[in-house]
Amino acid sequence: MFRIEKRRRTRLTAALEMCEVTYHATVRSARGAQSNALFGLMMNVVFIALFILTLYVTMTIMGMKSNQFRGDFVMFLMTGVTSYMTFNKTMRAVYGAEGPTSAMMLHAPMNTIVAIASSALSALYIQMFSVIVILFVYHVAFKPLEIASPSYALFMMLSAWVFGIATGLVLMAIKPWAPKLAPIMMLIVARVNIFASGKMVVGNALSFSLLKFFDWNPLFHIIDQMRGAVFLNYMPRNSDVAYVYEVSFALFVLGMMGEFFSRKHVSRSWFAH
């Protein structure tokens, strides 16, 4: 008679299989709803470029351009926009990751951790690609780039990504229990961060009364620190990287606890109409 032989799996084999599943899930997530992957990437590049252009025109018309510190004004805007977009896109990607009731979870190697990781990695890949393309075009077509500390600037972009993962996890954990409230909360977080992130202000130039409207937000600290990495003559005094990771770690722990609890209790009938 036929006999099914059990295959012995070592920890290394299981880890490699998990990495393979994560890779394929990341590619699937990066393609998204676009039939052409390159088209989807270029659309994100165009969106970020238009965002920067809109801010440039708006701040020039309002006379805010002359009030900024000396340096490349486009790079000043780019540091804020890229950090905000990295956070926002990652938060939305993690929030929209497939949950325990998804059809993809019927496949044995797939689980919610892989879905979350692949969504976060695809968001990072798309944002990194977009930033590299925009910086390359700006360097070649407009003005040579001079970045004081490229490695630290990259680290701050990754910090925005980490903060986006932590925030998205909390919202994802809330979604099964409050499916109508969770998207509203995500929209509020995204809209508040348009202004509270401080991407249009200089951290060192803020008075104490204005600083309190921004310094509670880890994204403000990320953007201010990134400007310190990009501009040689700017030393951020009102921001702290440690605060970013303290808040991110707290949100990450809360999000993972909520996701684990929801995974054990969620039912497909919750979403039946």
C-alpha cells in the first residue's frame, strides 16, 4: 500500500521555506491591483513628485520659502514628503494585510505574520524605488545632490517605515472588533500627520508654544533628524531618535498582542452582511 513518508524539517529548512513564502507574498503584494508592476511603481513616483511640486508652489506663493533655513528648498520638502509617504504607505499596507479569515490562509505555509511582513516589505520596496528615481532625476536634470550623511538619512527613512508598521499593526488589531471605526481612525491618523508631522516647518525655529503641537509626534522627530542628516549646516535640537523607537516599540507590542488575540477569536461570520 501507499505510505506517506514524513519529511524531517530542521529549523534552518523551516526558516528558508518561510523566507521563500515571504518573498513570493511580497512580490504579490507589490504588484497590487496593477497588471503591470512597472506601471504601478512609476505611478507612485509620479504621485510623490506631484506632492513635492504642489508643496513647492504653495509655499512659494504663500511666501514661506524665504523663511526656511539656507539650503536646497526642494531637498527640504523632499525630506518631509518622503518620510511622510513612507510612514503613510506602510501603515496602510500593514492595515490592509490579509487577516486570519483570508482565503490565502488556507495554504499551509501562509500565516498572518507572513502577510504582515510581505505587505510592509512591499511598501518599503516601492518607496525606496520611488525615492531613488526622484533623487536621480533631480541630480541629473536640475542640481547635483549634496547629502551630509546618506547612511543616517537612510536610517531615518527606515525609522519612518518601522513607525508605520507599528501604527498599522495597532489599527489592524482593531479592525476585526470595530470594522467601521478602524478605517476612520486610519484616515484620521493620515490626515493629522499631514500637518502634525512638521514637514513644512523647521524644528529648530519653532518656539516653545508651537513646538508642543509637533514634538508628541514621532514622525516630526524623524523628519527633523533626517534634515540634520541631509543638510550640513542644520543640527536638530528639538528631536530625539530614541523617542521614535520607544513609541514604535510600545505600539508594536500592543499591535502584536491584539493581532494574536484577534487571530484566536476571529470568525468569518463577523464580516457577514
